[in-house]
Amino acid sequence: MAIILTKSTKVVVQGITGREGSMRAKFMRRLGTNVVAGVTPGRGGEEVDGIPVYNTVQDAVKNHGLFDVSVTFIPGTALKEAVFEALDADIKWIVMPVERVPLYDILEMVAYGKQKGAKLLGPGSIGVNTPGIGALGWLGGSVEFANRHFVPGHVGVISRSGGQSGTLPYVVAQAGFGVSTVLHVGTEPVMGMSFADVLPMFQEDPDTDVMAIFGEMGGSHEEEAAQLVKSGKFTKPIIIYVSGAWAPAGMKFSHASAIVERGSGSTQDKITRLREAGIIVVDNPNEIPARLRELREQGKLRVK
């Protein structure tokens, strides 16, 4: 079982005829994703890698029925219109691998998504990868890298960094374990989903025994995750690395969402709250394998 993707999940790619859209649609299909259709206004009737292209999402729905997921390869300033179109077509999962989205557009998209009962991942998320099933976005980098280093297993992975979304599965695989699903929450100042929104899905996933998380200074993702654990709403072991311990208050670091404000968001504050919740905090991602082996010895993590 996966938290989002199955072999039958129906995916539409908005912006499929663009350079990124066409390349990533092929990447997703090569990994097994059920990409059924694409959408680009004015390009209806064309094909990309054998995938039919339509002018609107509604046209695609008329020909293929409802979709489970839309992946949007749309310029940031045009993203809101595309997301609203997908939400109006009753799509309940939207993955947005798009950066530089106007803040007020993000706020409107998140609000409309909640109104429609949909989940929005991103903006700025490179997506989701469930080894052996498929990917949404481009998480995994290339087909060759993903097939080699994204090994099926029982460690769920969440990251605030797009690049480190590939590092953690690599580290897990080198330790002799595998991952259930890898998810990048995104990089924009406001995002559709936080750690606290994503963790309950891993809690319900029988294939996930343990979580490995790459956190960052700034924002409240890690503190919210700690509160979720303290409240008893997430009970599986979590191993987390939080980057940016060197950065002073007020400094932006890495992403637009990673900024330390006075009294909150610093790496040390996060580490304190995480440890108070009983979460395993490591000083370096390379320490994760040893922690995973300890959890295996305790009977909390399956190897296969």
C-alpha cells in the first residue's frame, strides 16, 4: 500500500507540452505511473509519448472519466488558474512542482482546495515517489537513479529540501533498508501541506514502520510534528535531521520558507521540542543508518 499512489491511480499532467511537462511525464510513465492524459490549452489533439493532449481538464475528464491526481507544470503566475480548473474537475490531489508563485495566489489556492476537500502538495514540491509503483513530479531525478537507489521497503521519508529528498532514500538503501513513499512538501512561504498534514497518512500506511525526515530551520513544520507525536496522533518512530544549526535569527536559508523569526524557527528550538516529544534527532544524515539498525533490533522495523 502507498500513501497516495497505486498502480491504478489516474494522473493528468497540466502543461504537458512544455519542456518540463513533456520530460517529466515521460519520467513518471517510465517509473510505472498511470499517466492517462495531458492538458495544454490550444494543443488538444496532440500526443506526448503516446499520452493524448486536451485543451482543458474537463475535456480530458469527458474522454477518460475522473482523475485522482493532477501534476501541474505551469509557470508560477498562471498556476492558480490551472489549479482552480483541476479543483473544479473534482480532482482531489494536486501536486505542484512550481516555484515563484505569487503569495496571494497560493493563499487562494489553499483556501479553495480546502473548500473542495482536496489536498494540495506544494507549491515548490518536486513530488512523490513510491518505489515499484511510480512518481508524481520528478522526485527521483532520473529513471536510472530512482530505480537504483529508491528501494521498496518500510521507511517513510519526508523532506523540506528537494535535493535531500533524494539523499535520504540513498542513505536508507545503503544501510540495507528501503522506503515506502518519499514526499517533498515544497519550498514556498505558504504550502498546501505541512509535516503534520502528511504524517497521519504514513500512520495509516501498513507498509511504513519508521519515518526518516529532513527538516530545516525556519517555519513550524518540525514543531507541529512534535506536537502531533506528543498528542498521540502519530505513534511510529521518527528519525529527523534539522539543518541550519549555524544560522543566526532573522537569516533566510535555502528556501523562501526557511527563515528564523525571533523566538521561533531556530534549529536549536526545533531540536529541543522534537526531543521533548521523544523523536530521535541526529546531527548528520549519515547517522540515520545506525538508528535504523537499532530500531530493527528492537523489532520496530522490518527489513523486507
